[in-house]
Amino acid sequence: MSKRPWGYQPLPERPDPTWPLHSQTHAVRAGLARSGFGETSEALYLNSGFTYASAEQAAQSFGDEIDHFVYGRFANPTIAMFEERLAAIEGAEFCVGTGSGMSAIFASIACMVKSGDHIVAAAAMFSSCYVILTEILPKWGVTVEMVDGSNAEQWAAALSKPTKVVFIESPSNPMLEIVDIRMVSDLAHKVGATVIVDNVMASPILQKPLALGADVVMYSATKHIDGQGRVLAGAILGSNSYLQEHLSQFVRHTGPSLSPFNAWVLLKSLETMSMRVEQMSNSAQKVAEFLESRSEIKTVLYPGLKSHPGYEVAQKQMTAGGTTMGLEFAGGQAAAFKFMNALRVIDISNNLGDSKSLITHPASSTHRRIPPEVRAEMGITDGILRLSVGLEHSSDLLKDLEQAF
Ligand SMILES: *Cc1c(COP(=O)(O)O)cnc(C)c1O
């Protein structure tokens, strides 16, 4: 065989910086593991398996005696780069990438509970989370108590009993309810519970639940992390002890694995995430203030508005109001549908955190799996719309909203 012309050779070692790096530098550099080809951008290792130099090396790899990739369900170089980068941004000891946000939520809770265990959750949650907590886990003997996430007395009463897991979504989708993560974490830890936060709506840019006392954070990376409507993915982040005692075994053997291709897309998304989320959040603040001035809208639910019941707590735990808001139309579903149909730039779509501005009617789409009486309790009336503000120029969005009225 002729000599390979490509110049594959081990890369010279570069000294690591001796100073602490900013989060945005991690977003571009963390986890980068270049191959001997010296490629600039992260390589896509689109392979399920790995080979070994000898039978002995294979045996040692399976025995965890040496570091060697074994199988795509456990680990893959491109996925590992994504996990390391997101962990560095979040300030977490580990990250496990998953195939969707829902597989991240399910694995993060299911790896911890057994029959007879008790979960306490803030009632305002995404509808698939509601199905996991009220239908799937109870079938296996796990009990679940829902509390009003903004009510400190309800948390204190619920967390006076032995509890295994506390599950919080803050801000919540689509009502943007705020839970005081530090207050709930302090109560939960007194009864030995593990606090899991669905941080999808805030993104790692606007809120750091681990720094507020939570134990585990999970994401639908489909939302702000990709943020460009391309891939479905999720992530779980937390401490090494949670990984080793609970999560690692569960995900290795149940297989909610992320695709290497999707991880590669997400690696590039992480590089621009802070710019996207900050820009979108700035525009969302302007849009929320404009909508609050309109008589057609009964309430604008946005954590960056002083009128929001969770404003004070949001100021403490988030760096901005976020990209997404709820709007309640005085004229109910008919008025909400008429408004959606009149928009010319903003799309009707059920995603959020996207570079394109998107509007949804939760009661008939994303949250229709929640029974109507429970939806009413959550405040998700038929007049509620969820608006996710994208990267278009904010003046064009304001113009679109104004003409739709
Ligand atoms: C979308 C979403 C999820 C589910 O994520 P998928 O990637 O669609 O599985 C979970 N929680 C919240 C708050 C979400 O918005």
C-alpha cells in the first residue's frame, strides 16, 4: 500500500491556559479534541462501534482498565466533546447527552426512584412531564404530589414528608411561572431529596440552577441550545456522585443515546448560544412591553415585566427575562386564533427558543394532553398564546404584531 498523503500525525501538546476562562471561551473551546489531521472545527465521528489493536486491549476496554471508546450507546468522541462543552458552560461536573429533552427528564428521575418513593413537583410543567409524573411513574408505585410552585407554604408542607425527588420547571412553559430555586432546594435538602430543574426556558445563559442549590439540571437541547430548528436532543448535568450512583448505569443500559450527528450540530450551536439568547431576550423585553400596552391583551406573562408575580424572584435568579412569553387575549380562543392567522413574519409553530419567532396556542397543541380542569388550574385558558421571540429585527416583530391587531 502506498504511503498516505494526508499527514496524519499525533498533535503536539498545547499547554492549557493557567487562568480561568470565561463561559463564552468555553462555548467555543471546551471539549475540543482534535484528531491527528489537525482539523480546525470539531470532527464528526459518525460511527457506532470502535476497533481494538488486540484482544487484550478489547478486554481491558470492557473492563474499564484503560480509556478506550467501546460502543456508541455508552460514548462517542463527538458526543463527548458536546457533553464536555455544555458541562463547562453550565459549571457542572458532568453532562450526559440524550436523544431528546423528554428522555433527559425521564432518565434523570427514573434512575433515582423505586416503588414506594415520593416525588414533589411544581404543578406548572410541560405536558409530557405531566404524563410521566401522573401516569407512567405512579403505575410503578411512585407517588407524586403537585404544589403551586410560587407558594412557599405549599412547598414547606409538601417537603415536611420524606421525599426522593423534587422536580421544578422555572420559568414554566407556557405560563412563565417562577419557582424560587434556592428556597425549594434548601427545604428539599432537609428531607434528603434530590432537586432536578428543567432549565429549558431560561437556557444555561440566563440561569444557573446548580449555583442556586439544585442538584441536577436538564435541557431539551432542541430549544435554545440548537436554537435553529434542526435537531432533537437533550442533556442532563450534575455532580459526579449522582452520575456514578444513579444515572450512569441507567442510561448505559436503557439507551436514550444522542446521535453523534446531532451532537456535532449542537457543538456548533453552543458557540453562538449566548449571542442568540441575549439578543432574543433583549427583543422579547421590548415585545413584552409593547404587548402590555395593548387593550386586546388581558395579561402579558413575562418574567422581565414588573407586573409579573415572579418578577422579584426572577431578578434574583435570572440575568434577563428570557425569550418567551405568554399572552392572554381578552377575547378568548377566537381572538387568539384570529391574531395568529393575521401574522405575516412570526410563524405558527410549537417550538420555542428558535432563531425564528414562533407563536403557539398551548391549549390546543403542546398542552392538550393535560386534562381541561388541570389546565384551568394552571391558568392555561383558551385565550393564552405563547410567543417565542427570535433573531429577526425587533422593529419588524413589533410591526408584525401591531398589524395583526
Ligand atoms: C420542549 C420541552 C421539553 C421536551 O423536550 P423535547 O426535546 O421536545 O423532548 C421539556 N421541557 C420543556 C420546558 C420544554 O419546553
